[in-house]
Amino acid sequence: MIKSELVEKLAAENPHLFQRDIENIVNAILDQIGDAMARGDRVELRGFGAFSVKNRPARVGRNPRTGEQVDVEEKYVPQFKAGKEIRERLNRE
């Protein structure tokens, strides 16, 4: 599901709200999650999961084409861990 599909689904389930208002709400939520992660904070949505930032230290890698050594800089990557409820919903039979 992409963001526009999420907005459309929420608009269909909440006909008393304008679609532009729902879009603003979704954008505000996603912006707050992104801002928190940019600060290095962990964001937990109970029942859904937790977003966090993982540090990958600098290392020496290899260019797969030439085999030449390449210095790879330190970087931060987003990480998501699904919550218990969402895992259970995915694994129901």
C-alpha cells in the first residue's frame, strides 16, 4: 500500500472528513516519525512496531567489478521491528 492508497482508504472509512484533511494528518504523522528518527530517537507504535536508527560503522569494502578496496563511510539506516500483534495477524491461518 502506498501513501495515496492509505489516504483514500481512510477517506472511504471516514466520509465525514475531507480527503485533504486526512492527507494532512497522514503527512503530519509521517513527518513526526521521520523527524524523531533524524534525531536518533526510537518511535514505537503499540501493536504495530518500532522504528529505530541503526549505526553502521565505517569499514573497508571491495568493488565487486574490480576487486579494488574501497573505504565505506559510517552511515545510519532505518530499522523496523514488527510488534507482536502485527506478527500474529500475519501468521494467522
